[in-house]
Amino acid sequence: MSSAGVRRGKGWSGVFLMAALAIAAPPAGAHLVQTGLGGFADGAARLVLTPSDLLLVCGLSALAVQQGAACAVRLRLALPLSWLLGGIVGLQLPFELSTPWLNTIAFSLVGLLVALEVPMGRRATMALTVLVGLWFGLINGSALAFHSGAALALVGGVVGVTAMTTMLTLALTPPHPAWLRIGLRVAGSWMAASGLLMLGWLIKYSS
């Protein structure tokens, strides 16, 4: 198998692992995950164990890859930076933002864009990335603000976002064989379906 094939195989293994973690993880609340390894690791673990955050990052990575290699490269910088800026603002808020409905709708729409393989173009994709990154960073920052070591946890989360987007975009770098293009669309449909399932849970528990 070529080095590119091995790299893509490892990338898909990572995708399936993260999907399994997202399905197995309980709905994440405001509480910071305690790993026992310090605030940095706690922040990184929060990203992996928060289904909406995890699926959003995976969805944006797939969307950027569909728009071309240049867009995928820009995502590796745009998403972590916007997440960090939003998180810094969130740390200053005197209250915690809790928007499960909006978060779920956001990653569901990203998944739908991937499933439909919408040709958004580089500018529109980056604009969406920055907007959503700022919002999710703001939510994470507001949730971390009341914990000790909040700034370090935020940095850990941003590093986690950087690592995940880099791993996925490198593994899925275009040009794509036909099976991989189909695989991305199937993954997007799963994200959208997961969002519908989570919306159903929200409706059930809010009624």
C-alpha cells in the first residue's frame, strides 16, 4: 500500500474512533472533564467528549476538504484562531451560555452541506468557519470561566481543535478517489442524522 493510502487509512481510523466516542459519550454539560492530568488535558478532553463540538469540527474539516486543498489548509488556521478568540471573550462573561439547540442545528447544517457536497467556495467556507468557530469558542469559554485553570483548559481545547482539523484534512487531502468522495458525503449524512436524533432528545427532555 502506498504512503498516501496508509495515511488515509489512519485518517479514517481516527474518524471512526471519534464517531464512536461521540456516540458513547453522555451529553456534556458545563462541567469540565477531570482527567487528572491538569487543566490542559481537561480542556482537550472536553472537546473529544462533547458530541456537538466534536461533530462540528469533523464536519467543517470534511466541508473544507470538499472545497479543495487550499481551503483545507486555511481551515487549519481559521478554525483554531476563531475558537480561541471566541473562548477568550467567553472567559470574561459573568454567566454561562447554554445553547444546545443552536449548537445541534449548527453541526447538523454543516453535516447536511457535506452530504449534499455543496460547492460553497473558499470564501464562503472560511466565513462559515470563522463565524461558527467564534460561537463555539464563546460557549466553551463561558463554560470554563468558573473553573480553576480555565485559561489553560481553553488552550488545551484549542490545541485539540488544531490537532483534529490537521489530522483530518491531511488524511483526506484532495484529489479524491470516487470512493472517498462518496465516503465524505455518507459521513455528512450521519452527522446530519445525529443532529436530528439529538434534536429529538432535546424536544423530549424539554417537554
